[in-house]
Amino acid sequence: MNDPRPQPGSDAASASHEFPVAARAPLLLNEQALEPSAADLRQSLADTQLLHRLAIAMAAPGEPQEFYERLMDAAVEIMHSDYASMQLFFPERGEHGELLLLAQRGFNPDGVKYWKWVALHSGSTCGEAFRTRTRCHVVDVERCGFIQGDDLASCLDMGMRSAQTTPLISRAGVLIGMISTHWNRPHQPSERDFRMFDVLARHAADLIERAQADEALRESEQRLRTLAERYRTSFDLSNVGKMEVDATTGKFALVNDAYCRIVGWDREELLRMTPGDLVHAEDAVWDAPRVAAFFRGETDQYSGEKRFIRKDRSVVWVRVNCTLFRDTNGAPRRSIGVLEDITEQKRAEAALRASEERFRSMANTTPAIIWTADPAGAITFHNQRWLDYTGIDPLHSSRDWPRLVLHPEDYQRCVRAWSRALRLGTDYEIEVRNRRHDGQYRWFLTRATPIRDTEGRIIEWYGSSTDIHDRKQAEAQLVEADRRKDEFLATLAHELRNPLAPLRNGLHVLSLAKNDRAAIEQARSMMERQLGQMVHLVNDLLDLSRISRDVVTLRKECLPLAEVVHNAVETSRPLIDAAGHDFSISVPPDPVHVHADGTRLAQVFANLLNNAARYTEHGGRIRMGVECRGGDAIVTVKDNGVGIPPQMLHRVFDAFTQVDGSLEKSRGGLGIGLAIVKRLVEMHGGGIEAKSDGHGMGSEFVVRLPVVASPAGPDREDRAREPQPAKVRRRILIVDDNRDAAASLAMIFGLMGDDTAAAHDGLQALDVAASFRPDVILLDIRMPKLNGYDTARHIREQPWGKRVTLVALTGDGQDEDKRKSRAAGFDAHMVKPIEPTALEELLATLHSASR
């Protein structure tokens, strides 16, 4: 620093010699007095100039590190020091924070390395100032009590003997760092030095704070730029449509490529439009008010599914989600949202709805009850059939609806089975009785199958309940029919064996009687009765078979009903008399005519009389009556016999049914008579009814037949008196592998005046017929060597065989058997056993037709 005093040879010095000594004495005294003030002024001027240079240096452009270096130069100059350093505080380091060396002057490399980071426990002026938050000055480090160890060694190694550290405090009072100066000798700075250094420290703190703010700003801007770039990249590259809308104008401010692709408009076109311009007119009705409320700021969120109209006029379904952003005053500023194309989802939903509708339609048209249940077993769907049947809706009623529907006897069994299926996840099947809305119970077969997801979890149960009541009844009827069949077969065997024993005994009597004509006649009469019984049984079976197949042909004519009734009584009289019954009959005085087959109708009444005789105890009472009621003829047969239980009244007309089939109470018969009676009466256009008050109270059968007008032509007696054609001697060939059957039939026709011959197989029949040249051939079907069909064809191929009357005599009586016989050339088909009179009538008819 320049000495302000005048130097020798200067103008001031020269001028001083111009004043007299006496005059200069007071002046010198004044100058001496003013000299300290002038020095202070000069020092202040120098300090001001220094601070001015510092301010200019701090204001010059540059990086933060350049400012830090300038601060170090100023610190050395202000404090007349040999060293200087500045540290920045990092509170997150160490246990309580550490100081980082930002800049330094005079440090050797080892010192820079050693003092790069200073901790709180450091034995240095920095550590002490850090701990006390005040300036720390050490005149001589070798005499300082807290600078020790490596810290002292480092100071001495760098030549530091004195040091001071001043904390750097931010404007907000926060410690942000330290600034220090060091001397290579013990040194005590002046107050002026500290005052000037405090000004420098203030500048340093402001500079660090500004640098930190600038760095934070740069980092924030960089983050914003990064976020903006990421947002822009995400906005543009996303497969999801994105948009920004100006809340004040309602127009698009930004859209990405995916948005343009979804809605089918260019970006430039969309930026001139509003989202509402895209909405389908039908959806805009409900959507526009919601969008308007959103942009008014009534809500910060908007979402919805709607249809957009694309530029090509096609429709796309979209899902929109938007968030509203506001300005500092809370007013709506802009909306940011995303757009998803859900067209395929909507199509899938529509297809699912259509599928569900088809399922419901199918479920409601099927006769079965269709239902679904959740994994816990609660009903989730049922078809209309369920409501129609039960009248109960399980979806809206209590969970106790099963008790209202299931039969009490089936409830627990059903609940246990369903609970087990739910627990094990197995198929469910059960037969139960369900209550109908009118209170009637019907049998149902209920099945359910679990539906599982890809992981095997049950998500639903699909079930059906099918009405099997009719099937169950049919099964019960089949079981009952099977039982009755077994009873019938047992009865048939019993009834057929009964006449076989006396027949066998009769044959033995004939062999022993020799010339005892009375014994022979008695045996013959007995055998004839027993054979008649067997024929009756077989004829009943054949009648039932023919009637059930509708192959019986009625020869109807106008008949007086009284005549038919009397014929029936004549047939049944022996059985009635044998039982000692009291029998009476009443008929109206005026004739009642019916259009009927006299033989079959007499069979009906005879059967009723026979039953009355059998099922009435010896000496009982039987009443038969005929009367007219309106347009019907009523015939009743009433007895005081065993009666009919109430539960059997509707079954007595079923085939193979007997009121009491126990062996000790068997009255004979096969249990098919009333079935034949009912069918024959119905074939005559009438009806029959059974009545009884129960066991032991007798029975009554009422037959109703339509009445017809009296005939105007000749009556039956006149026709009977007409002359009959004379008997013609015929040549008859009988072919049957059963030799006894063939011989007995040949014997019958021989006794009737016909010439007969016999053969026992088809080939033999052809040889005999070629020489015998018969008029009639009675031909069995099932024969050895050549069956009856083929034998008939061969006969018809012969010139002499074209005029022969061929009659099939066989045990096969089905429709197909008769068709085959006609195709083979037979003129008639009769089923064994043959009634000789019926055969004779047939041959007479065929002979008359051939003439």
C-alpha cells in the first residue's frame, strides 16, 4: 500500500519550504493530527475499491467454480493470508453431516486429499466452527488444545501455523458451508480484516445459495424436460387413444396417433373439432349433459361408453376416461383423457346376450325344467316350465323353497344327495316327487353337472328336471303286467293239466272196459267234456290274441237281443245248474233288435254268466235282465257272490287279472274272459261296467248296446227253412308232421263221407297229391324236408294244382304269417286247434265261391 505522506522531491515537499518556520509550526501540528484520519480514509477507500472489484468479479458471467476461485483470491487479499479454503455442507452424509472442499488456495495435493471431507469430530477450526456455528480463530495451531493428531500433522505438513474459519449462513439462517484463511506464521487479524471478511463471507453464502438454486432449477427443468419427453413419447406411441381438450373452448388441443386411428379422423381435422362432434346422435342425448357438467367443473372425472361416428360413417364403440385440471383460481383449464376401442368387446357382449337369449328361448321351449345354480347351490336361473309347474320362484322366495316343492318323504334324501354333490363336485342325479301348483305330486328325474374354469374351480351348475311320472307309472304297470303274466302262466299250466288227468284216466278206462258199454260211454262223455274245456281255454287265448290285434271280423246282422241272450243262457245253464244257483231272467215283451254278431255277442253274455256261476257260492242267486233305456239296450248280470274289492273295479277288464288268485280260492279260468268281453262289446259300439259294494257283497256287470230298428226282410227262421245244398263227396289230403293230428282229422272227414289221404312232410305231400288229385289240401306250415309255403308254391305250379283249395292249418296266427300264406297261394289260413265245424263251414264257403 502506498504511503500517503509527501516524498522528498514532490511538489508538496517543495511547497513546504515556501512557508516560514514560524508560520509552519501550527500547520504541522494540524497535519499530524489529521494524519490518522487520512490513513483511515485511505484504508476505507482501498477497502471500498476491493469490495467493488469483488462485486464486479461476482457479477461477471461464469460457472460456479469460477466464482469459488475468485472468492479464494479475495479471501487471501482481504486477510493477507497464505492459504484459503471454502467448504459446502452436506447434511445427509455421516452421522450429523460433513463438509466438502469446494475451492482452496495454497494447499498441497496431500492437503487437498486429506481435507476433501471434514466431519463434525474433526480436530480443526472447520470442525470447531461447525460445532459452534460461530467463527473460530486459532493464533497458533501448535498451542491449540483441540487441533491434535492427524489434523495437526496435516496442518504442519502444509506449513499452516494460524487459521480462522467463518461459517457461511444463508439468508434464512441455515448453515450451508465454511470459508477459511490460514497463515504460515502465528497471526492475529485486525478487526478491519474480520469486518471485510464477513462481507466476503456474505457474498460467498449468497453465491453458494444462488448456485444451489440455479442447480436445483436446472435439475428441475431437466426433469421437466425428461418428463415432457417421456409424456410426449408415451402420448404418441401408446396403443391407447390419448387426448387433451381445452376446457374453455371444448376443442381438442392434442391427440395421439392411436386416437386418430380409433376414430378414423386426421389429427388436423380433429384439432378443429370437439369430442361431441364424434358422438353418435342416439348417445349424444344422454352424453352431452354429462360432458357439459364435466367442463363446467362440477366433477373432476368423466367416464362412459358410447358410440363414435368415424369419418367413413362406420360406428366404433369406445370407452372414455378423463380427468379435469384447473388453474390457480380453480377454474377448469384442460382435460386429459384416454380412449379405448371396445367394439370387439361390445360384439362379444352382444353375441353373449344373443347366446343367453337363445339359451333362455331353448330352455323355455323344452318340456323339461332347466335351471342353473351358483357354486354354493343357490338357484341362479330357471325356465318358464318351472314356474308353470310349481308356481314358485326360487330366485325371489326364501331358501326354504325345496320344502314347498319336494315330497316330504323325498326331502331329506334329496338334500343329502345334493349336499354331497356340492361337497365333492360330482354329477348329481336323483328321482324325486315334486309338488305341482295344484297340490299333485309327480315323479321327476333331476340331474346336474358342475361347470369348471380353466383351473378346475366350479363356477356354475347346469341342471334339468324331467317329468318321468308317466314312465314310472308305465314301469309299475309293466311290473304288474309281468306279475300277472307269471300268475297267468301258472294258472294256464294248472288249467291245462286239470283236463289232462281225466283224459289220461279215460283212455285207461277205455282200454280196460272192453265190452262194458256203460263204462265206455261214461269215459267218452267225460273225455269229451274235458277236451271241450281245453278247447275253450285255447280258444279264449286265440280270441284274446286276435282281438288285441284287431283281426277278428264280426259278421253283423240285425238280431233280436232276446234270442242272443237265450242262446247264452243255454250255453251257461249246465254250469249254473251244477252249482245249484237260483237263476232268473227278465226280457221286455217287445222285441229289442241290435246290429251284432250273434255268436260273439252270445259269447259275451255266456262269459258273464259263467263268471257269476263260478264266483258265487253253491246255491247262490243270479239275475239277468234286459231293458231299453233311450236308444240303448241294457243287459245286466247280477249275483250275490264273492264281490269285487273297490281297488279292482277298474282292473277286472285287464288281461290276466283275477280278483283272487290264491290257490285255495281259485275258481278256474285264465283271467282273460272279461278282457275279451270288454273288447267284443266295444267292437259292437257299446260299453260295459262292473259294480260291487266290496268283498262278499256280490257283483253286477252292465252291458250297454245301441238299439237298431226292426228288420223288414225275412227273419232268421225263414232263412233257416230255405233248402240246403246236397252234400258233395270231396277228395281231401291232410298234410301234418303230427301223425295223430293228421289221422284223427282224416277220420273225421271220412266219417262225414269224404275221401281222405294223409302225408307227413312237404315232399311226401307232393307225391301223394300228384296221384290222389285232391279237391282240398289241409296243409301244415312247419314241416320237415319242405315247409308248407314252398309245398303250396309247387302245388300251384302244377296244372292240376291250380283248382285245388289250399287251407293252411298252423299254430302261427300273426298277420305276417297270414300274409306269407296268401303270397304262397293258400286260399285260407286257420290257426290250431281247429274246430271241425268251423273248418267244415269254411270249406263249404270256399266250395260255394269256387262254383
